[in-house]
Amino acid sequence: MFLGSHMSIAGGLHMAFEHIRAVDGTALQIFTRNQRQWKIPPLTKYDLDLFAVAREQWGDYPLAAHDSYLINLASPKEEQAERSRIGFAKELQRVEALKIPFLVTHPGSHLGEGVYAGIERYAAALDRAIEDSGTDEALVLLETTAGQGTNLGSTFEELAAIIAASAHADRLGVCYDTCHTFAAGYDLRTPAAYAATFEAFDRIIGLDRLRFFHVNDTKNAFDSRKDRHEHIGKGEIGLDGFRNLMRDERFADIPKTLETPKEKDLKDDVRNLNTLRELAGKG
């Protein structure tokens, strides 16, 4: 079982490993840079070496990066679309240089142009960014979204359509966010609802595409289309929903990371991870 959290890189990329070790985590997600800025500083040999040493000290555990929230590959606005393509290509170059196998990304927003136009634009921009990056290893994981506004990716059908439209489908997988999918109308709370959700995922996308989980409870009601993360068992999904997930043997080896609220002391992460381990029967 690979279970961990998204960790801060304040003080250097290598610091994320110190944080994940502090909570006994065996899965990790990071930003590789300040995700609120377009400017992307170069990685030095010192950065790469320090990161590699810290990672080796942590262990051979799953690791993912998340791209900047500024990136919108589905944008119909030419300047934003161009900056997004360049930014995403650089993100891919960074994760490959750091030997991070996964880059998690939100599928963008169509900004009123419509879902189908947005999917077509997104897939084309994604393909170009992958090609411009010159990379060939890192997998791009399309994250399930909550369905807010004009965001793409809130239905399994939309994610499947993006994959089908891409010329680089072999480089694409899915990151399943429990808060987002619950907000988008995919239930986990009962065994029957849970089974129906993942039967639909398998039928529409294929379980082989599911490579990472974000495990987050939610503050908002089912099918609310609102993205507000909550501590495990304290929100609308509840302990039963996470028990269903944590005891599903199909996903035993799929990395799962928290994106729940926390302070610098990381006590919230420790508590949430302990809850998940207990629900898995491994506490």
C-alpha cells in the first residue's frame, strides 16, 4: 500500500522528502516550482543531485508532480494558450530531468466555447506540448475534476474523449480525485454505489489508465459541482466511502496521496493517513 500526501517544496525540492518521511508516507506529490507564477526557473545540477539523494534516502516509493494551476491548454485565448503550451512542455522537461514518472494536470477550461470544442483544443495543445518537450517517459495523468464553471474532465466520457483525440494516448493516464468525482456525481458511499462508479470508469476509460489517487473528503454535498477538500471521514463522503476504496484489492498498489488541509506541523496529515490505514485494515 502506497499512501502519502502532497508536500511543500519550500526551502528546496528536496525538502518534500523530509516532510513525507516525517509522516511515514510511502507516496508523494509535489509541485516542481512556484505554481502561481508563469516564470519557470531552470533546474541546476545541484538541484538535481540534492533531489536524487533525498529521494534515495526516502525509498523507492511512488512520486508524482502536479503542474501549475495557471496552465489552461483548452483556452481559446491565443496568448494564454501559447503560454500554457510552453509552460506545460517545460513542466514535462522538469519532471523527466527529476526522474518523476507522473505529471498530474487538470484538463483545462473551455471558457464558454463548449465541451467538444474544448476537448478538441485541449488534445491538440497537449499533443503539441508533449512533442515540444522532447520527452518520452513521463506519463501525463488527467485529473478528474469537480465540474465547476467551464472546467473539462468532470465526466469519465470527457476524459475518454481527450484520450481518444490525442496522438499520444500511450503517454496518458488518469488521476482519480475522490472529492472531485463525488462533486461531479460519482458516489463511493455504499458498496453498490462504489461498484457502479468503478464499473463505469472501467467501461468508459479502462482501469488500466488509473495510475494515481488523490484521497480527499469533501465539504460539499454529492453532485454539488464544488471543489472543497475536507479531512478524511469529516466530510460528505465519510468513512464508509474511503473504507470501500482502501479495501479494494484492485487498487492496492495504486499510489494514494492526500490533498487535505494542514498546518506546518503536519499533524493533520498524520491523523488522516492513520485513518486511511485503519480503514484499509492496516492501522
